[in-house]
Amino acid sequence: MSLQTDSKSSATTMPRFEGDAKRYLRGLGGLTAFLIVWWIGAMMTQPSYLVPGPVASVRAFVDLFATSTAIVVPVLGSEMVLPTGLAHLAETLFHYVPGLLLGAGCGISLGLAMGWNGALDDWFRPLVRVLRPIPPLAWVVFAIVWFGIHHTGAAFIVFVGAFWINFYGAYGGVEGVSSDLTDAASTLGVERDLSMLKLVALPSAAPQVLTGFRTSIGRCWMIVVGAELFGAPGVGYEIINASNNLAMATSVAYMFLISLAFLCMDVGFRLVERSVLAWR
């Protein structure tokens, strides 16, 4: 019996391992093909600075950490010295993180409330339909006038983007709660509206809410870079500043930095998501 069980276990493990290996090899092949096309394109483009090649871009990325830059921490007002690349990434995070968290918190709260309460939904739905189509970057002019070209203005733009993404994630999650679940909960004695929301609606909507937040992590990186192109300090400003000086390899290096920052945040949140949704 034991030998038979072990053989079955190894038989199921080996195909899974082989499948994962094939997936990783395909991914590596796709990445290699992209690098080759990029390298050929850079070789064929003149002048050469218009499309920096992979080697020049990697060299520029390494150079980001060869020097140090002093930045001022908002609110605290203290100065901090970091490698240049990390310093500008930290400046971006100073308005990315508050905008993302505040926008997600407000969006999820309003989405849950409107999705659960029909009267509230009737009141606010026309306003939502008017404001939702406006792109977050369209608010840049107001951000500059209200807050100036600094962290607060950029954080406001990120807030707007994070708000709508998380609002619809929460709204759709609560709106899609099965009536069978609420009926079963009522049968088991859950009567108060808040209790029903806490015990039934929130757990049911959690996967969609978390998916909305994970989506906003990536989308808000796009938004924050766009906001910084107008002068707010951070990676986006350094990209446009480097391109103005025709240092295109440096612009690509900062783009790599954004990609790495997003990947780290996405992997970290996926681990949190798995633990939160372990009940599934």
C-alpha cells in the first residue's frame, strides 16, 4: 500500500514539475527573443541614442546606484541620503503610497456602501456616472492649482486613480453576492443589516475587492509616472529630464526601476492575498 501510494505521488509530482519547467523555459525563450529584437533594433537605429541597446541600458541602470542623492522626507522634514536610483524611487513612493492607500480605502468604503444599500446607490449613481469617465491625469491642472507641483499634488492624482479602480471592485463584489447566501444566513439567525454585511457580503466580495486593489497597484504606477511628468519629484520626472538631455539609456534604466518596484509589490501582495483567501 505504501509503495503504491508513493509511486502515485511521484507520478503526479513529476508531470507537474515538468509542466512548470516548460512554462519557465517558454518565458525565458520569450524574454530572450525580446532582447534579441531589441538589440537588433538598437543596432539598426541611427543616431544610436534614439534606441539605447540592452547593454547600454543595463550600464545606465548600474550607474543609478554609483552615486548618492539627498532627498527631504515629507512631513518629517529630515534629509536622507540614498543611492540616486533609490532616492528618486523613494520620492515617487512618498506620493504613490499615500495616494494608493487613501484612494483604495475611500473607494472600497463607498463601493461597499453603495453596493449594499439601494437608497445610497440611487443617490450617488448619477454622480458616479458623471465623474468616472474623467481620466485621473485630467485632474493634474487642479492638483497644481490646489496643492502645487509637489508630493501632495501627485498624491491627489494617484488618489483619484486608486479610488475608482477599488470602488468598482468593491461595488461589483457586494452587488454580486448570491441571494442564496443571504437567505441561508437569515435562516441561521443573522438579522441585522451590518451583521449581514460583515458575515456574508464582505467574505463573499473579498476576492473581487482584493483583485481590485491588486489592479490598482499596477495602474497607479502608470498614473504616478504621468503625474510626475509635469514636474513632481520622482522617477517620472527623472525619465522626462533624462530624455530632454538625450540620455535615453538613463530613461530606460528608470523604467526598469519602476518595473522592479511593481514586481516586488505585486509578489508581496499576492502572498498577502493567498493568506487572506486561504479559506477558499
